[in-house]
Amino acid sequence: MSRFWTNMKLTTAAFAAAAPVLSSAAQEPQHMIAGTRLDIVVTGEIVGVPDIASVGAGVVTQSSNAATALSANAGRMAATLAALRKAGVAERDMQTTTVNLSPQYRYADNQPPVITGYQASSRVSVRFRDVATSGRILDALVAAGANQIDGPTLSIDKPEPLLDQAREKAIADAQARAALYARATGLRIKRIVSISEGSSEMPFVRAQYAPMAVRSKAADTEIAPGEQKIAVSLSVTFELQ
């Protein structure tokens, strides 16, 4: 028993002796700068071409009977989805987002509202992975029964390589600016002390769609992808001497 307690005391003493050393190491100042500190905030921008188009397609039907309105809506939405499949849109790129049935009222002064019928609506979100064909497919949706179209919204499917290019550009810009400050002050760049990435910007491009019914029947919808800016903001700290 005495040997056990002796070992325990030695272990406790050894830990107590090591604790101040560990604490001292943890409190050691980081990023010590002996020279002049220079903080620079830069934004690197790269332009890419959107390759994904997303739209919302909806069907709205009305009837004096709730069941009839919902049934008619289901039939037209089924035709809409069939048109998408026929156009080559994959199942993973179609998602039902809304199914709704609501009464329609007639209002009169000093009288309770009266139900005059029912409105059924359903919506599906669709992604087109070939922007060049998205306009033609939108026209096919309208022809199949869709009477609401929102979008398209254009984006870049895999922006990571472009984001990396924006980061490289931001670093190059930060170094160039630091070199300018160093020359202007008669100093030189010793090292980069820290790099902190702030926000990245990948805005969506909202395009306008005019349904085929309100345009010339001979015209087809055309979606122009244009360009999209991708930006990365960096904060870079330099040490000058």
C-alpha cells in the first residue's frame, strides 16, 4: 500500500511541475512583428459562363368543385412532367415544390363571403444542365399545360475551380499592393504574417422569360447565358522592414 501512495505522489508532483511549462507555451504570443505591420484587404474577381438554368413551372386550374379543380390540375402537371422527361430532363433535376387547393370567394358589403369555386395549383422546380436547350424546353412546358413560369435563374454548377482562380488573383493583387507601399516608404516586404478569407460572391443571374403565347408563334425562346462574376475577399497582413 505504501508503494502505491508513493507512486501516486510522484506522478502528481511530476504533473504539477509540468503544468506551468504547458501554460507558458499556450500563452506565447502569436505572429510577433518586429518591423512595420501592413494590413491589406483585396478582392479577386473571375468571370465565368453559367452552365445551369433553374426554373419554376406551375399549373393553376379552377373549377366550381374542389375535386374537379384538383383532378384537372394533376392531369396538367402530369403532362408537364411528361414533357420534361421527353426533353431529356433527369428525374433528379425535377422536384415538386407546391401542391395547393384554396377556395375562391365573392365579397359584398355587409355580407359574409360566399365560395364561388376552387383554385388548385402545383409547382415543380426544374434544373437544365444544357442552357442552350432550356428555352425550347420552356416552350414545350407551356404547350403541355404549364401556365406559370418563373426564371430562369442562371448559375455555375461547379464554381470551385473558378473560386481558386479568384483566390490566386487576390493573393497576387495583395502582394503587388504591398510592394507598392514598401517602395513608397523605403521598406521591403519581409514576409506574409497571416491570410484570412472573408466572403465569396457567386451571384445568380436572373433572366427574363416571355411565354410563347404572348410572342410570335414562329419565335422560339432563347436563353442567353452571358457571364457571371465570381469574387473572393481576402485580408492579408505583411511585415515590412
